[in-house]
Amino acid sequence: MAITNQQILRKIIAECEQAMQNESKVREHAKAVQSLTDLLLDQDSSAPAPSTSSIDELEWRKMVGQPVPKSPVKQEKKVEADGANGDSLLDF
């Protein structure tokens, strides 16, 4: 259900009247009026923006579980040194 500008303006008027009747809570009512005016201004300036979130084919395949073509991985030559353990992290 959309809120009309008239409904927001009526609420702003009601908040202003309450602020005039209750001097101790003027700041609270002013904050409510500020929020309502921000809502009113945002409603007018925000046109429906086109959807910018598009999913590319690769991302779609990952989400739905279709296999993704893998790029060829370049394997490096293993250095075989005297006394080395090959791919061990503790090679010295």
C-alpha cells in the first residue's frame, strides 16, 4: 500500500500541532517532522531506477550447479635438489 503525499502532509501538520501544545517535547516532534519531510522529499525525487543487478552466465552456472569450464592451469616444474622433499613446505 503506497503512502500518498497528502497522508504525509497531514501527519506533519498533526506533529506540528502536538509540538505547539507540548513545549517540553518540541524536539521530539521536530525530529518526527524532519523524518516525514525527508520521506516526502525522497518519494518525489526517487523515480523507479532500472535494475542494475544482472547476473553473468558464469555466475548463473555456479548458482544453479552447472559445471563451469575450467581454465587450464599452468603447472610449474618441480625443482629437484639434492636432499629436497619435492613440494614440501619444509624444503631447505
